[in-house]
Amino acid sequence: MGAVSRRTEPQRRDRILAVTLDIIEERGLSGATYRTIAEAADVPLGSMTYHFPNRDDLVFTAFERFANDLFSPLDESMGNLELREDPRERLVQMIVADSRDRRRDMVLLAELYVLAIREERYAELMRQWMRRAKDAISRHIHGVSGHVIDAVQEGIGLQRYFLPQEFTEDIVRRTLHDLIPDAQVRAP
């Protein structure tokens, strides 16, 4: 690939972000240097600053994308409820869905949590994500905080990752139905 075609490559920024997340998953945050990312993305090191002025901006933008991608299924699922459909069942299906990227999501989420605990910029990203989840859930459930439901479903998802045989679909369903009684489910 020549210098001219590289410079005008329209997907370069997206590729850099995707590679950044891949490297964080494989090597941890400390392994995601400008140099390793540039090499893996096949981008000249000097060109990295055109898209991202520094490593922190690159990592932050990659985690913004990750947070949005991870949140999208909840938002879409809760936003597309049919009349008389139980939102608890949508949550159950999201929790028990087998994703081929579940390990990746867990690793990246753990890295993001550590950053959020250490740095305010990432903590605010997490707060925005939590508020979005609460709002998506609260559109269909009242009487139980959307934050509480989100925390429970996230915790169950974590437990299910490590103990899938102990957190069966039936247990997930019963837990959500115990947490959210029938009277607190809103019709869409």
C-alpha cells in the first residue's frame, strides 16, 4: 500500500480503534502502546497523531466505542418491546445469550473498570453508560430503580460467566421476576 493510498484510507481511524481494543484484550492496557497499535493496524507511527493526538485520547475513544457497542443491545432490546411483551424476559434473554465475544467483553470491561476507578474521565464515561442503562430499563419498569435492575443484571452476567451451570436461565428468570413483581412492569 503506497503512502498516498494510506493517507487517504477512509477506514483507518476505525481500524486503529478496533486494533486498540484487540491489543488491550490480548496484552492488557500496558501492552497497548502507540507503537504496538500502529504496527498491528499497519499505520505509520507518525500518522497516529493525525487521528489521536496522544495515547490517552486513543484509549479513551476506543473505550467510548466499546461502551456504546456493549450498551447497544440493551437499548435496542428495551426499545423494541412489543405490546404486552414482558421486559423481564428481554433482560433474561440478554443475560443468558451466548456471545462468542463474551470473554473479550469481560476482559475489556475489567480494564475499563480499573481505568474508571483511577481516572475521572473514565469514571464519567461509566456514569453516562449507567444512566443510559437505567433510562432504557425505566421506560418499562417502575417501582424498582433502573440502576438496581442494571446492577443486578450485570452482576448476574458476571456470575454466569464464571458459573454458568449454577446460573441457569431458570434461575436468572426467577431472580428477575422476584426483583420485579408483575405490577411494576409497564406496557410499552
